[in-house]
Amino acid sequence: MEWVRDTTGRFSRRPYYHQAYLDQQCERLLFDFLNDLYGQVTIPVPNGALLKLIERDAKEINVYADLAEGIHGVTYFDPPRKPKVRIARKLFTESWRVNRLRFTLAHEYAHVRIHAPLYNSAGIAKSEDHKCKDEEIEPSDHKVDWMEWQAGYAAGALLMPVSRVKLAVEACLGKGGDSEVRADSSKATDLKQRVSEAFTVSEEAAGVRLSQLGYLQNAER
């Protein structure tokens, strides 16, 4: 982890996390929590565990919030108090949105866990909300807000722990098999489907996670 200048103007400096660091920290936090809660590591991560994580570290969570169209979740930072989390009502009332619900819960928890301490340590007195919009899981725009990128990556790391993804990849491709698979190949389609099923995430989220971890390569390469 490094400290760099924050070009958004929120803080004078902000943390830059290497992917391997986020993977390690998210897996350790998750496995410790699941072992304390259930006496074992349960994968896929139960929705109840995701809710309990937020309840533990946030001031409150409202899972039936009436949010604006296209907004799935909001984290309200209000230092020095713990943040408040709001989840869109439709994610709970429409069962077909379960994958989006799970990703949103993990995403908002990442804001609570990673970003709330920044507001507290910076001594910022005013409250601020951070809305998570209905857009691509990994936006192609390299100017994406660093807080959104960190929360998105951490959400994937919580739902698809790095060591368990490795096992799923080995089961699909075999140990010593292809280290990288072309993203437009039939192998990639099979791999994304298996990861989607194993972790209860969308195939889009599975594809992003596999690409981030280096298991999929872009078709043009």
C-alpha cells in the first residue's frame, strides 16, 4: 500500500492499494469472520454474512431504501460517527436481482471498511454520501473514481476469494494447464460459468475477477 496525491480533492493524500494486498486483506478478513460466525468458511458467502459484516462495522443499514433510479447502494460518511448504508429496496424484493444484491452488499461494505477510516483520520467534519450507480462492474474509463475502483475490486475479492478462485480455475483447466485463456474462447465461457455457479455471482462479475487475477487475456492480445 502506498500514499499518493488525491486528485478528487477529498483528501490531501489517499491510499493506493496493490491488487495482491486487497486480495490478501479481504480473504483474511472474510475467512476470520465466517469462522467466527459459522465455525467454518462457507462459500458462496451467505447473504446473511454480508449483512452481518455491514451491521458490525456500520452505524446502521437500511435494506429497503427508496433510492433514485439506477442507484443500488449509498454509503453516508459522517465522521467521527460510523457510516450509514442504504440498499435499494428492489434488490431485496425482486429475486432475480440476487447477484446484483450480493455485489452491492460487498461493495458498500468495502466503502465502510476501507474508506470510513480515511474520513475519520482526515478530521473531515462535514458528512458526505457515496452513491454506487447502475453501471459496469469494471468501468472501461480509466478516470473512474478511485474509491469506486477500490470498492469494486474489494467486493469481487470478498465474494470470490483469491485462493478459492484458484481452486475453481484448476478444476476447470487442470493443474499445470493454460495459465491464461483468451477471453473470447469457449474455455473462457466455461470458466466464467463455473466461477459464476461456485460463488453465486453474475458471469460478468466472474469474468472481471478472472481478468483481474490474470486468468483471462483480452482477445486482441
